[in-house]
Amino acid sequence: MVEQHVAVEHRGRVGIVYLNRPEHRNSYTPLMAKQLQQALVDLDADAGVSVIVVTGRGEHFGVGADLGLDWRDADAHSVESLTEPDQAPWKLATPIIAALNGDAIGVSLTWAMQADIRVVAENARLAFSFNRIGVIPDRNSLWLLPRLIGFGPAMDLLLTGRTIDGAEFTRLGAATHCVDAGDVLSTALALADQTAARCAPASLTATKRLMYEFLEDNDRLHAYNRERRTLNWIRTLGETVRGIAAFKERRDPDWGTTKHQRIPAELR
């Protein structure tokens, strides 16, 4: 029987993915990587799931790679290559919230950086500790972190590998919500529930896709016009009318779209 290094739970329109090795402080394994990736893909394919929350079982989010494994083995790293780039977290249609309920070190932290929103425990210990064990930071962090918190702060954290707490992590802009450890998951779920209930599926997905697309677009005028064309397309789906009606009637909207509606290619 294959060990379950990841567990999945459905709670209404929210899918919860647990890093599920609490006895090992949720240390990261190739099997966890595969199961986490599959869980995200499966939840993304489920039209009934509006938001995904990823968190750790027990007191930790994840303390990095399981150092008891032979990480020189090529099979241990094959799962990290984006052989199917459309399955990268930032390419999925579903918003992803990382609920860092405790320490997040190394690869556990760089995975969390690929989520769209991060909620962190105030007293969590966080470190991009790669250079301290003789490897370079991974999972796109050299590309993403400078864009997220600025070049200087990113250089500091990535070169030194120093440990910071959740409060500093949030001050730097790497997380948006900093709460007591016991409130991390409930805060993330409240964000997820509110988003699932009140935001149109097609517009959520379009917003996520364009946000990541524009990270690589230096043409502000092109981005402006692409945003406008996408906005006009969203309006043709009827969601604006539904949203306004719900606002006037002080109720949650009855949306008519799904997260799987793609922005038409001609709008590029």
C-alpha cells in the first residue's frame, strides 16, 4: 500500500490539502511532491471546488526536505521538473491559499510561495535555507521572490538562508495575513469561503491568469488593453448582472459561470 503523504478533504466549495507527515514534521519527499501535485490537479478539475487551501498536519507546515533520503538519486528530483507546465500551481484555474500553520523551511517554503495567497502563523520560523546545505533555492524562487518583495530583501533571504518569523515575513510582503498559529487554518478557510460565495468563478480565474501573465509583460499599454478586452468578455457572460442583482438584494450571488471557462485566445 502506498503511503499517503498528502490528504485531501472537501468542505463545501473549498478543497483542503494537508501535508500529511506530522510525525516527521511534514518533511518533504518525492512521494509528497507527486501526491501534492496530483491533489491540486484533481481539485482544479472539480467544478465544485472554488478555492484550494493547503496546510500542514500538526504543528508545522513543513520543515523542508527529508534529509534521511538520498537526494543525489535522480528519481528524487524528476518530479520537480515542469514537464507539464499547465499543471503548475500558477497555471491552475483555482485560487490557492497556503495556510502556513507553523514552521516552513526550504522546499516547504518555496512551495508555499507558489500559492496565490499566504496566511502565516506569527511565530512560525521561515527560512530559504538552501545555501546552508549546499544547494541553490528552488521551485522558481529566484524568479518570484524578487518580484514579490523586492530585489534587496530577496537577496538577503536567499543568500543568507537566515530564519525570520511570520511577522517579518508578512512585513516584507511575502504573506498577506499574519495570525496566531491556532487561527491560521480558520483564517484561510474564512478567506476561501468568502471568495467561493461572493466571487464569480470565471472572473476569479481570469484575474489569476492575467495577474501572472502581466508579471512577464513590460508593455503597460498592451496589458491595459488586454485587461479591457477580458473585462468586456466577462460582461457578456452575464456575471455583472448577477453580481449587481445580488448586491442590491443583499444576498450571495447565483453565478452562471465555472472556473473552467477560458479567456478566448483572440482577446490576446
